[in-house]
Amino acid sequence: MNSRAIRLTDTNSSNDSSGRTWGLDGSLFWVIIGGAAASVAIVLFLFSAMHCDFFPSLAAASIPSVLGVAYVLGFRQGKPPGYDVDLLDTLLHGRGFGPDLQTRDTFAP
């Protein structure tokens, strides 16, 4: 028999990915589920409690779902981590890194 021991190494392969659910990276599906739950609550409130017509209630209730799907697909899915926060920071504060370019000629008298 061979007396060599089996060498085991920790690869941390489970740390490389946060998984996928419904084709969405990580736990992004919770944003869509939250938008759908908010939409159901709004349509029930408007239609049942406030006695609004069904289709205007449905139109108003679709806003959270549409915003959730737009946020996930536009700012999170397939983007690097922190892309949405960095984009918001760039839009609010401008560029944060890199040298400031001088537009005037420094050698002119």
C-alpha cells in the first residue's frame, strides 16, 4: 500500500460567487420581490379601502415594481460591486480621482 497522505487544500471557491436566483446576481431578486409586494399592498389599499377604480389603482401600484426592476437591471445586474453608489456619488459631487486639468497656458506671460 501507498503510505502517502492525501493533501487537502482550502480553495475558498464558495466565496467567489454570491450565487444566482432567477438569473439575477446575488440577492437582487429581493428588490424585485419587495417591489411586487409593495405593488400588491398599494393596489389592495387603493381599490379596497379607498374605493378607486381598478385600472387607475393598478397603474399607480405598478410604480414600485417598475422602479425595482429598472434599478436592478439598470444599476446592479452585471455591474461591478458599488456601481450604483459610485454613479450616484459621481452625479452629486463630480469626479473624485485624478488630476485637475489646467486649461490655461502656464508659459504665457
